[in-house]
Amino acid sequence: MTISSTTSPLLSKKRRDYTPPSHTIETVDLRFELSPQETKVTAVSTIKRIDTQSSVLFLDGKDLCLQSIKIDDQILTENDDYKMLDNGLELYTSLATFTLTVVNTIKPIENTSLEGLYYSNNAYCSQCEAEGFRKITYFLDRPDVLAIFTVSIVSTAEADTYLLSNGNLITDTGFENGERTCVWEDPFPKPSYLFALVAGHFDKLVDEFTTQSGKKIALELFVDEGRLGQGQHALDSLKKAMSWDEQNYGLEYDLDIYMIVAVDFFNMGAMENKGLNVFNSKFVLADAHTATDEDYFNVEAVIAHEYFHNWTGNRVTCRDWFQLSLKEGLTVFRDQQFSADMYSDLVTRISHVNVMRENQFAEDAGPMSHPIRPDEVVEMSNFYTVTVYNKGAEVIRMLHTLLGKAGFRKGMDEYFARHDGQAVTCDDFVNAMQDANGADLSHFKRWYSQSGTPRVRVEQASTGDSQTTLSFTQINTPTRTQAQKQDLYVPIKLECFDKNGHKVDTRLKNDTLVMNSASTALVLDVPNEQITPSLLQDFSAPVLIEYDYTLSQLLIIIEFAGNDYAKWEASHNAYIMLIKEIYNAANGANNNADMQLRQDIEKLATAIKNLTVAPEVLAQILSVPSAESLYSQIEKVDPIMLYHARHKVVVQLSNTLHHFCIRHYLRLSQNPRPYAYEKQQVNNRSLKNTCLHLLAHSSAETVAPLIALQYKNAHNMSDRLGALKAAQVTQDDTFDSLMIAFEEQFGDDAVVMDKWFAMQAKSSKTDILAHLDLLQAHQQYSIKNPNKVRSLIGSFAFYNTLGFHQIDGSGYKYLTDYLITLDKVNPQIASRLMTPLMQFSRYASTNQVLIKAQLNRLYGVKGLSKDLFEKISKALI
Ligand code: ARG
Ligand code: ZN
């Protein structure tokens, strides 16, 4: 394998260059004297030299103002005892053990990057993963240095009712003589990225959990004043996650207290700081009035994710950041298992498969393509990606398939037995799995080092008169950094049906064909023309399958497949086939396309009408795949043409299924019960709102009044938003007036208003750019708040196809202008928002030229962050 360096060697770090730390920090005593303008930080560390040859200790530091530095009792002088560098300081000492005292100041209120310690909404909050601790004090800010932390927080503001950090509260002086000090002690050694500090005024919701061994854990949830009523679902989810992890992995919580704080200003979803999770408030706050069923689902999933990190991440952590998937891929897999158990296997799986097909495949096909364990990194924040997280979870899932449930559990037990309290690598994890099961996973391991999406070409041919051969060939296309690719271990779950829909015996164990090499074949005792394969059931591997289905074959799967996933996948493939046909016809390939479409949709609709499946399954089957998920299947796609082709298919489906949808809709709208987030209600609402959304595409006039009525009568956010989204399809006056009503009702709720901004941003108004300008002036909007930026600018760039891809390039220019401003405020968010531009190579050449012009403009901007610099330089090479 050749790995060529395309970014500046000065800036990038390589996985293969890992060296253990020269020193380690055994304990650290941190003292914070809080002030928004200038907070004083005193760090007293006991340091031990590991490398006996070493006479230099390098400490990371960024945007710090150093006051003094001491080794034992000796004050150090610059240049003699230490030297300041761009990214930290170098200390000269050959002592084997010593106490280091560093005093410095930081400016929380000026910190808009939301990394390190920042002050927003009248509260202090920290975010240290991956490399934010160095913005708090000079330290060995790397995950393989594990220290015991004691933290003193001093506040002179009586309004700061809570002064929180990791672990157990051991001292609280109360407010006396103008100040208050709280001291926290975390008995578990941890890397600096798991440190947290939160201070300010909150409302607190308390609960309790008793572990399986009988230990009582105090649970505390901190939210903005007045929001306690929206916190119970998060706490309930936490308790479910705690007992799930006990039952499924035998893992118990280890401290006496578990705290969660919800804040409005947060770069990501949430953070698993030891004993003190910090959450984006959108993944905590939920009640019937303000949250949809999907929001409830997401809160439960993210709460579980962070909780599960306590073992997969905190107790066993990463040796270096190239190993990020060690904790993230595994923890995502665990939260996916949990969600499937709590709600629905099928719907959970489909939602994760959609993320892979829409986002991860796109990343893997673009300039940022990287293996789940990257080899080279400029800015670590750029690698908190769908590849590391979601593809990482798919790789763990394949291990689970390969070893079976019991074997996987054995491997997990072995992993904790070997590595509890350590900082380890992805190889260590796979080795534990391997040894516990006596398996050979050396070939499997290639998934960790190879980037790109494997394609598996499936051909079907006669073998004699009465047999059929299905041949499977892997195609691993070279990517930017890997010219040579290897074949991978690919498990393909499949079923085959004959022309009467009977299942054909494949003689495969667990219905799974395992590809251990570039190609393999499967011989069936049924003549070729009678075979219909249903391939990659449950998305058994993160690959693209290429098989040329006919519509009749897909209809056979929809009718006869024994599992709902296969039925969904076949309907999904049928939509894709029809959309592609219309798309190609628009290029002049077929004049009869419209008539053909009508006939095909008739057949598909008949098959759907005849199904007897659960409501949530039907809802999924009635959902036409997004245009984005099709980008990986059409070369040099014209996004606007594809948008129209998809729209045409949806409209035709809507007209054909009009009565069917009306019938379901009316049935499901009757006698609503008081809102509860429980399976039956959720499933019924999902089908009801899917029907309404589809109906909104039909030409029938009966639909508009239904939408208005549902909005008016809605007693929960799922129904309200369902109506609003349906109204958006029609883009008539109803939509505008509902949006005004929505704003009047929810104008004060930051989390709810994010939905409103997103709907505005996706509007197909022709003057969308002027509209976006106006919305930025809205009193709820702030460029400093990542949720707002994502809702408005993100929704526009990711989902407003017509607005973003305008043929004069003005959509691309608009995003680029915004990125230039945003990069100065919050580089991490700017970098994420750049994604739609990064994927230019998927588009037709006119679009490509326009996007590249903007990337070049961006490249020329002075003082660009490392985050943007890394991505642009990769895109332009
Ligand atoms: N570890 C967090 C999680 O649970 C994400 C932290 C991301 N931080 C960042 N700077 N990108 O997924
Ligand atoms: Zn995580």
C-alpha cells in the first residue's frame, strides 16, 4: 500500500509515528478562580519521567497567558529553564519525579470556538475532546497520559449556584465572605480529554439508580431555569441504558454520582466526561409539546451513547487519536443495539443504513476519504466523522455477525479483563476478540486500514439447464491516499426466491455468504430465469451491491420475502430504479418514460397495497429514498435534474396511492389518545404522517384542508411538525401562515426554533438567499450558536437542492462567504459546514467548475483555520 502525503508534512501527524510519552502525570490538582473575562488556572501536577534518556518535557498549550511556572520549589525562568513554542512549551529537566506548578489565565468569554473553557448563556462550560485541554493549561494533552484529577472551583458570583467537575464532591464551602469553593475528586485516572467543568445557575432534576450489585447511584440532570418539565425523558433513558448495559454486557456504573448538564452552546451532540456529561440541549430536552417522536428517540440514543462510553472509552480509552474508532465505532454499535431493543429493530436499522448510504458513502467517495482508523491527520476535529463513527460501528457489527452474540460477549469480557484502566489500540480490541474465540481475524483487520466503499458486483447465469450460478466480485477502487486496494472480508446475508416466491435452499449457514477473497460463487439447483436474489439483507456489510434487478424481481421480494428488511430494501431499490429511468429519460433516452412510469408505479402500488405489515414497516416502504442517497449511483449527477426526477416519481406514487393513503390517514387520525412515547403510538403516528406527506404531493384538493386541520388539532410536536412538513410540499399560503403561527407559539424555545429555521432554509422560494439574510437577523439567530448555524445554513447547503445548486453558482458563493466569517468564530463548525462543497466530484462538470472556484477563493483567505485548510488542500489536489 502506498500512502502519499498531500498536506504539509509540518502540519500533519502520522499514525505510524506514534511514540510513548517521555513523562507521565500521576496526579493533577487544578484550581480555577472563575471570571468570564479572565479565569486564573493553577495546575499542580506530580510528574514521573518514563524515558530515562529524556531531559526535555514538552507540554501542549494554546491561547494561554502564562503567569508563572515552578518545578518543586524553584521558579523557572524563560529560555534557561523552559522555552515558549507556538503550540506549547518545552521544559528542561532530568528529574525522575517532580512537582510542576503552572499558573496561567484564560478568557472564557472570548472563547467562541466552544473548545476549552468557554462562557455562554451566563454559564461556564468546557469541551476538551480531542485537544481542548491545552486551551485550559499547559499539559501532556494526549489520551495515553492518565492522571488522577482533583479540581477546586472558586466563584465570586453568588448566582453560580452550581460549581461542577468530575467525580465526587468532597468540599463545598458555601457562599461566604464573597466567594465559594467546591472541590471535586475523581478517583479514576483519566486522560485530560475527559476533564469537565461547568459553573452557573441551573435547575436540577434528581433521581436514583440501584445497580445489580445493590449500589445506589445519585442521578442529577442540570437544565436551564424553567425547563425541568422537559428533563424526565432523559433521566428515564439514562436508567434504561444503565440496566441494559448490566444485562447485556455485565457492566455496572463505577462512581456514586452521574451528572448530565444540558447547554445551548455546544459543538457536537454530547460529551462523555467522567461522571459529568455535557449535552447539547437538543439531546436532553423533550416533552410532548416540543419534541417529536424522532427527538425522543434521539435523546434516548445519545444519553445511552454517552453512558456506554463509561466503559468503552473511559475505563478503556484510546492510546492515540488515530484509534478514535476504538471507542466511537464500538460505542455507536452498542447504542444501536440498545435502540433496537428499546424501540424497533427494523426502523432503527433502516435509519442507520440511510446514514451510511447518504453520508458515509459520500465521504468515502470524496477527498476526505479515510479508513476507520486514519493514517494521517492535520486537525483531529476533522476526524469525528461518519466514517470513524458509523462505518466503525458497521465493522464492529460484522465482528458480531462473525463471532455470534455469545462469542462477541466473550471477546468483550476479554477486552475489559485485559485492558481496564489502559489506553489501547484498535488492534488490541480485535486481538481480544480473536483470542477469546480462537478465531483468526488477520484478514478481517483490513477493514481498519482500508478506505473507500467496496462494490460487490453480482452476476447471475445458467449452469446447465437446471442450475444457476450467482457470482460475486469485489471491486475496491483506488482512493486519493491508497492506490492499491486489497480484498476484504464481506459477509452477505441473502435469500433467493423462485418464480413462485418459494425460498430456494442456498445451503448457506445463517443465510450468509462470506466473501474471503475477491470473488466467489454460489450454485443453486433452480434454473436461472426463475431466480430472484434478495441481497445484503440487514445491510450485513458496508458495501454497495450491484445487481441489475427487473421490476418483477423486486415485486417478488416485496411480496414473498419473510423479513421486513428485505421488503423495504426491495421497495427502496424499485424507487431508485424508477428515479434513474426518469433521470435518464430527461437526457433524451426514452420518450415513453412517463407512460412507463405510470405503469410501473401501478404495479409497485399494487404490491404495496397487498402487504400485511406493521404500520411502521409500511411507513418505511412508503418513503421514497432521498436524492442524496442516489448520488453514489449516478456518475456526474446533475442535482437539479435528479431532484425533479425524484419529485416526479413521488407525485406519481402519491396519485396512484391516493385512496389507500387517505384511508390509512383517516383511520389513524381518529380518537387520538394523550401523547405518550410508546411503540404503538409512535408507529401509528409514523404511518399517519408519512401518508399525509405523500398525499401532499398529489393533485387532489382534499389534502390542503386535512393538513390545516391536523396542524390546528395537533396536541403534540410530531403531529404539528408532520402537518407543517406536508404544508411545505405544497408551498402555498397555508405553509406561510402556519410558519407564522409556529413562530408565535415557540419563539422563546431555542430548541424548537431550530426546527423552524431548518424549514425556512429548505424552502423552494426563488429568492432564498435574500430570505436567508433576513433570517440571520432574527432575534433567535446567532452565528455563535452551532445549533442555529446548522439549522439555517446547514439545512440550506445540505438539503435545499434547488437553492444551493443554482446554476449561476450563487448558492455555492453564499455558503463560501458564510464560511469565511464563521471560520473566525468557530472553525469546527465551519469545517463541518463545508461538507457539501467537498463532494463536488460527484456533480456534473458545470457544478464542479463553480464549486472549485469557490474552494479556490476560500484557499486564498488569510489566516484560515487548520480545520478548513486541511479539507481544502485535500479537495484541491
Ligand atoms: N466523544 C463525543 C461523543 O460521544 C464527541 C466529542 C467530539 N469532539 C470534537 N471536538 N469533535 O461522540
Ligand atoms: Zn461517542
